[in-house]
Amino acid sequence: MNDDRDDRPSPEALLAEAQREGRGRLKIFLGAAPGVGKTYAMLEAAHERVREGVDVVAGVVETHGRKETEALLKGVDILAPQMVEYRGKSFREMDLDALIKRRPRIALVDELAHTNIPGSRHVKRWQDVEELLTTGIDVYSTLNIQHLESINDIVEQISGVKVRETLPDSVLSTADEIELIDLSPQDLIKRLEEGKVYVPEQARRAVHSFFSPGNLTALREMALRHAAERVDRQMVDYMRAHAIPGPWPARERVLVCIDEKVDADRLVRFAKRSAERRGAAWVAVTIETSHAHALTEAEKDRIDAAMRLAIQLGGESATLQGDEVVDTVLGYARERNCTQVVVGRARKARWFGRMGKSVTESLIEKAGEFTVVVVGGEDEDRPKSVMTRHKPQTGWRLWLGYLAALVATAAATGIGFLIDARLPIGNISVTYLLAVMIVAIKFGLRAGIMASIWSFLAFNFFFTEPRRTFAITDVQNILTVAYFLIAAFIVSNMAARLRTQIQATRESARRTTNLYEFGRKITAAATLDDVLWAVVHHVATTIHGRSLVLMPGERGLAIAAGYPPEDEIDDKSAGAADWAWTHGKLAGRGSTTLPTADWLFLPLKTGRGPVGVMGVQMTEDADMPSPAQLRLLETLADQAAVAVERTTLVADIETARVATERERLRAALLSSLSHDLRTPLVSIMGAATTLGTYDEKLEAEGRQDLIQTIQDEAERLNRFVQNLLDMTKLGSGALKPRVDWVDLNDVVSSAVKRTERLARRHGIRIEIAPDMPLLCLDAVLMEQVFFNLLDNACKYAPPGTPVKVWAIKTPKHVAIEVSDLGPGIPPEDREKVFDMFYRVNLGDSQTAGTGLGLAICRGIIEAHGGSIHAEPGLHGAGTCIIIHLPLPPDLADIKGYE
């Protein structure tokens, strides 16, 4: 069966094409060497586009005084350069903001690897080009092959010239089009001698140094190879995007092992070139063993620099944990499906190291299915591996360890004399072993070895025959002393290793605890301010520096929290923060974007997009966090972003809930207005029209019915408007009871009289206890409450059934019930009926109403300090609305009143 997957385009290729939508296209004119005519070719291509009517602007073009190149600038719009002050001098740089504002279709940006003057927005010109591409502007640029970072060391080895201005290979690999500009070495040297590249004096020096035929041939080969590899990748991408069948080789992956050796950068560049030739991904790893603390600061810096170089060159980086270096590396290689492992050449071992195998040799022996590439480097007269070396102590700490060894030996000797004099124990050497172990654990390997030597001498001098001399006559004592010395060395080494393992475990536990504590703090924080304070305080404590968080506001990013408290930052730092926010990348101090800023900024990104920017300021002697610190900061930033988003989501949910409730109320209000206002108006208009048109033909009884209809519907309309007004007052807090002493009988009777027309088909019975006291109420508002309750009861109860008002006095309050024998209220709706515009769905028997009556009743009752709720009627029939009103304080507090 044929696999139909071959007929479908590659998802990765389609995704890559989708990501290029809206982004400018980059065309690079790649030269094998200076002077081959890259700028000239770029300007010729620009003139072709101008003749086609395309808007082309020269952002920066370096002619180097070449007349034929300057002649081609005519006819192309030239952007005025930006003058940048540096160390008292003015320099011309490309005006990036003006070019973006001008927004041409194509921008000409010469010398892609150029380093910008300090104080510019970006360190490198290729970063300026990246920003232009992001805004949708196409860019034509030029580049010489020797400026690629991955071949920097090869160019130096071939030509003897160290190229200072480099750029990551990823810039070239992401170019949409590459045009190779090439000249044979003979033609280029001829141009050089004719003064078409440099002035004559410079040309003579260049011919004898960089521009030798051998150098030019080598550079030409590298340029051709890179161009061919780029074309091959473009072909593969095209085949995958268009589902063209063909043989697809398995994707390779290269793993390079980094340690503290000085040639770590060489390994990284070799791995980059090896992966580039194969079109493979690659990853740089370093192993943290239990002896990681034994590394010097210089060695740690070398590892950090190599790992940063790997990231800059487009690779991945990973830090692995484990004492078994070979097994750890091979296990990770299998996990990542790596096919090639790059390691450095093994150093010459010393002393006991000659008896065992090096890490490189063990790796080759156990590699199995992997291809191991050993890269040679410069030999250095120093220990080869962190596995067999401990951090040398210097200064007072070293002498303190030696002094501790001497004191421990003296103490062990004193204990030995006591044992020898009072106890029948023959092997006193155990005491010395204990002293050696304690010293090694507390002060390291060197102090432990010193304690071993002194213990050996003291044991031999004081406790072996003949005593008080270093001579040994008994063969048994010779073996005892020899074995003691060997045991002392082993114990000291093991104790020192235990010490470093404990330190490594503590460091790992500290990092884990750090993340746990941070997660616990931000999880417990309920509000956005609490989350931000927890973030800045924890980050500042972690890096022993300063921290702040900026969040978007009406005027852009603003400081939302800082520790120590920070109110403002300088313009450079603000620009770096804006860049990190806009592009979602690192910016600021120690990075490659706006490195002159005082702060390093990390974007706080979530799945919904950026939510803010976190700024950190290290101690004065550290510009950039180490890769381990940076990974920790990025993890903290991710957790902080999730916590900020969580509080934002809570606010969004509440806003959505309020909006939904507002929309529901609006819809209910519109429904009520359209139905409950229109219905009585239609009845009034119909009755009035009938009276006006057929007045003479109508009998007296008919006219009276029409007049009664008009009056009933007008009163109904008036009640609806009054309910709306009362609800508006309740919502705004303007409805305040004007209490006075009133008789409950009078209030209820007045309400019953108002409902006389509504209750003509019902009998209303009033049963109020004779001992009912005067109450402190607003008579007008309470009459409205009883009117609304009686109105509801009469509308929903069947005709002929009674409506009952019943009230008694309890020890602390007055209980009032208004009950009917209607259909009742379902249990799930008994609380909702007191909400605005809520009405119980009764199907076809639905009675007209606004759903405001009971909401108004609750508002008035609660304004009097009482409560109201609904319950089923007697024996479960009908509805009973129960009101509790407080008794006047002077009555409730009188002793014996109950």
C-alpha cells in the first residue's frame, strides 16, 4: 500500500512559508573577498527595480571612494545619515527610524556585518536589518564570507588576520535570496593593483598579506560551498512545500561536548560547520559533576562564553547533571537522536591518571552507533579534567587549612597518648584517620593530604617501635605505617569528594527551593499588586541585585513594581524595555540589543502574548548572567507571566460576568419596555379611538367600559413607570426611608384599597395580631411593598381564591406573610425572583409583568433593616412571601416585654 503522506506538503515547510507572510525579503550579495563588486552588483540590481517603478531607498552605501560605484548612486534616493557622537567625535550611521518612517519597498543596507557605534539601538547592523524586515521592508545587503562567525577561526588560520566584525550564520541561512559575487584570484589582484579596491599603499600591503592567491582561493572555495549549501536547502524546502516526491534522508543532529578547556570555542565552531554541511541541527552540552565547584572562575567563564557562542551561532544549549560523564553524554545523545558527537582531544594525563582511560577514550569505546569526532587543540600544561582536579585554594584559606591539619594531627596525637596509656587498644592509627577525614571534609583535598602526611609522620614517630624516631625495625610496623599512609590518602580524597558533592547537592537544592518558594508566593498572591511585589522581591533576592516589572499603560510601558523601589529609568533602559516588549526578546545590559542600558530586560510572555517586561540589574562586576542564571531568570519570568495572566484572567472573567449581566438586564429592560409599555398604550389608544369615532352610537354602558379600560391601563402604565423610578433610586442609593411611628394596620389597609380593582375577583383577608406595636417605618414605601405583593398575588392566583395578609409580633421582630393559592414558585427560582427583570417561566399561562416588583420590595425591606424571602404556601399550595421587620429598639430592649 502506498503511503499517501508523500502527496502532502511538509507541515514544517508550510509553517515556514506562513511565518514569512507580512515580513520583508532579504537578498544578500555574498562576496568571497573585499573588492569583488558586491556593492556594485547591489546598486545595479537596485537600478533595475527603479526602472520597474519600485520605490528604492539607499539607507547606507559604502563606496570606499570607488568612482564607478559612486556613479551608480545617481538615480537612487539616498537617506540622510544619522550623526552619532562617541568619545568626542561624530560618526555617520544609518538612520533606522527615518528609514522605517520612509517605508520604501526596498532598502539598500551595505556591509551587513558592520558594528554600530556605541549608543546606537543595536550592536550590529544585521540587527537593524532584522527590524526593517519585521516591518515588511525588503532589504538588499552585502556580506563577505570571512565575516561568518562559524569560520572565523579558519579565516584566521588561513590568512593570519583576525576578523573582528562577525555575524551569526543564521542571518545568512534565513536570507530569502543569495547572489554570489565572485572573481578569480588573478582578476581580484589585478583590480587591487590598479587601485580599484584600496589606495596604492594599502593595496601593496594587502597583496602581500590578506590578498595572496592562496588565501583568495581558500576564501573563494568557502564562499562557493556556502552558496551551494544554501541553494540545496532552498531546493529541499521547495520540494517539501510542493510535495515533490524524492528521497528524504533521515535528519542528522550533532552534539558537541563543552568543558573548561581553552579550545571550547573551537569545538563550538567546528560543530556548527559540521552541522551546516549536513543541514543538521546541533546542540552544545556541558556536564555538571559533583566537582563543579572545583572550577575556577576563569574556567566557568570559558564554559559560559562557549555556551553563549553556541546559542549565537544558532545551536541549542543544555546543561546535564551526573558524575558518569560518558554515560550522561551518550544517554542524552540517544534521547535527542544525535548521530555525531564532537569532543576535544584528550590531554596528557599525569601521575595516576596515566593508569586509567580518559573521558574521550571511554567515549570512543562506548560510542557504539554514534560517530565520534575528536577535534585537536593546543596542548597546555595543566590538569585535563574536572573529574580529577579540585579547586586550588590560595591565600589565607589555604594556610588556614594547613593550620587546621596541624591542629587536628596534634589533637589526634594527644588522644593517641591517652589511649596508649589507659586503654589496651593496639591500633591507634584509626584516630589519625578520623582527623584526616574531618580536615578533608572541612577544608578540602590539599588540607586533607597535608593532614595525611603529618599524621603518618606523627604515628611513625610516637607510636611505632623504636619510638621517638622515624626508624622502623619491625616488618609488621612497616606494613602498618605503609597501609596507614595509603588509607589516609584515600580517606582524604573521598572526604574531599564528599564535601564537593554536598556543596553541589546544596546548590541544586537551593535552586529547586528557589523555584518552589517563588511558585508558592505567586500562587498565594491574590491581586496583581501582590503578584508583582512577590516577583520583584524574589528576583532581586535571587540575583543579589535589583529587579523591576514594567507593564503597558496609557503612555506605553510604565514601572509597575520594583525592588528596591524604583520610580523611573533612564532613556536607554526605557528603549531597551520597549524593544524587549515589542520583539519578545532579551534586550539591555550585556545583550546584543542596546547593551549600553543599565538594565537587562526579559519579556513576560504567555500563550496570549506579552503581559509585561521584567528588568534585572546585576552587581557592578557582572554585566550578563551566566547561562545557568539566565535559564533560572527565564523560568522565573515564565512563572511570573503566568501569575500575571492569572490575575488578568480573573479580572477579565469578572468584567465578562458584569458585561453579561448588564447585557441580560438591558435585554430584559428592552423586552419590558416593548411589551409592558406597549400593551397598556395600545389598549388606551384603542379605547380612546373608539370613544372619539363612535361616541353617538355607543350606549352608556359601553362608554363606561371603555372609560374603565382607559383608567385601568393608565394605572397599570403608571405602576410600571413608578417601579422603574423606584428601581433607579434603589440602584443609585437615593431611595432612603423617611421613618416615623406608623400603625401596620393602616399601611396594609391603604395598600388593599389601592388594589381594589385588581382584587375584585379575589377576597383579601387581613389578620394582624391585636398586640402589634407601632413600628418605625416609611409608610409610603411600605405601602408600595404591600401593593406590589398583593398585585402579584392577585395576578397569579386563580379567580375566586383568597389572598391573605397575616402578621404577628415575635420577641425580636415582626413577621408578616402575604400568601396566595396560585401555581407557586419552583424551589430553584425562589431566590431569583427577587432579581431585576427575572420572571418564572409559566409557559402559555404567563401573566404580563416587568419582573421589578419583588426586586423593589427587597430593596425597600432591606433599607428598613429587614429581610424578605419566598416559601411554599400552606400544605405546599401557592406562594407565601415572608417579611421580617425589626422591632423598635426601645421596645425590644425593655425587660419582660416578651
